[in-house]
Amino acid sequence: MNTDSSLPGSGSAAQPGAARPAAPTAGTRETLREIRDAMVVLWWRFFDWLAVVPWKTLLIVSLLGLILAGLLGTPQLAVLLIVASMIIKVVAGGKRRADLTATQATARAETEQLERTVVEARMEALQAQIEPHFLFNTLASIDQLIQTDPPRASRMQQSLIRYLRSAMPQMREGSRPSLGQQVALSSAFLEIMAIRMEERLQPVIDVPEGLKSAIFPPMMLQTLVENAIKHGLEPKAEGGRLEIGAEVVDGRLAVRVQDSGAGFAPRSGGGVGLANIRERLKVLYNGRAELIISLPPEGGTCATIAVPYEVAPAATP
């Protein structure tokens, strides 16, 4: 009876199952994935190493690899690996240089944008501080003139209205202002100052109409005009002439404010004067613009702002 159990086919139901290979377990699959991930990491580390390693170092390592391969009897494999490494280095080096260039360009653009935002915010805060002072002084002058010289008070009031009409749109709009807008603002300012200073101020504006559509940074022309009056003409008993001019020189828009006043003398403090203009030009134009101070032979001071010539886009209807 026992011999029957050993006959062929007697355990046919169990034998095929025992001979079938076991299916991979979840732990085995996880181990294979970890090995694959580790190989990928090692490959990219090798790729990055080839991208940055000097050629001299790579040649030394290759020579040592050839010597070791010769001792092990596999020089052909070593030569193949060395050639492949050099090809990879050329490709990796180019890719790395492109990545670094793109990263640096992005970082530089973000930094410049941040600096530009900070400077513009600083200028907006400055403008918010200066304009009330100017407006209060002008209103006080109008009030005084109403009692003593009503026609002059009326002219100053009209000039103040023109000044506000030029200034308000620039405060509301986010577009880049044109030279024409800046000239209109400074012209209205000069009208007010001419009424205050009477014959001691002779303003002259000589800006070609064709240049008024060019882009020009806000408040810079105004600052030059204010400096010319405060430091050049007001200290001089007889006052003098103040001229605003513009021209295109070597592809740059040169806007000048020239006065016949007391002349230029470096001053400490000041905060918002010429140093602020230079800082803004540096941030806005990255070395492509400048502020030039010169002393004309006939006396006085000439301050010129030179920026890349760019025409403002036409306003959409």
C-alpha cells in the first residue's frame, strides 16, 4: 500500500507548484528600486564631477586608470571608459556653463528688479515729502499776493494748476514718463518760481518737439531745476538765467539744466540731490547712463543727464 504512494503521478497536484519559481516579494522590489535610484544618483554625481573637474586632473586620473587596467589585463575597457568620460565632459561642461549662465542671468535680473523697486519706492516717498512742502509754500505765497498783488496771485495760481495737471497723471499711471511730461512739470514749476523771484529768474526752455516723446526718468529733471535755483541762482543777488535743453548725442538723450548762478560747489548732506540721481541712473540703466557736471566758461553750472535714447510707445486709444 505504501508503494502506491511513490508511483509516478501520485503527487501530481503538489509537484508542479513546488517546482514553480517564487514571485518577487514587495521587499525585493523595494530593494531593486533603491539600487536603481542609487545608480541614478551616482551617475549624475559622476556627470557633475566631469563637468567641473579640470582637464589636467581628468588626464591624471585616466592615466592611473590605464595603469591599473593594464595590471588587471583590461586595457581595452579602460580606453573605452576614458574616451566616453572625455565625451561626457565636453557635453557636461557645455550644459553646466549654460545652466550657470541662465542662473546668473535670472539672479541678476531679480536683483536689478528688486533694486529698481526699492529706488522707485524711495523716490515716491521722497516725492510725497517734497510736494506738500512745495505746495504749502506756493499756497502761502498766493495768499500773501492776494492781499498785495492780486494779478500776480492769479498767475501763480494758474501756474500751480498747470503743475498739478502735469504731476497728477504721473502719480496715477504706471507707464514710463516721457521727456515732454517732465518738461511740462518743470516748466510749471519755473513759472511759479519766476513769479516769486520776479526779474531775478529768467527761465528758458529749448527742447525740440521731436524729443519730447523720448522716455526720461521721473523727477530727475525737476531735481536739477530745483538745485540750479537753490544753489546757483538764489544765492546770487541779481539771480540769473536758467535754461533747459535736450539733444541726442551718440545714441543717447542728453538733457541739460544750465544756470548762470554762483557756480558749482560740492556740499555735504543733502540726501536727495545729485547723489540720488546717480544712484537711480545706476540701478535703472546699469552703467548705460550718467550725470555730468560741468562749469561753462561764462560761469554758472551745467548739469547733464545722458540716458539711452528710447521713444515712448504711443498711447492706446
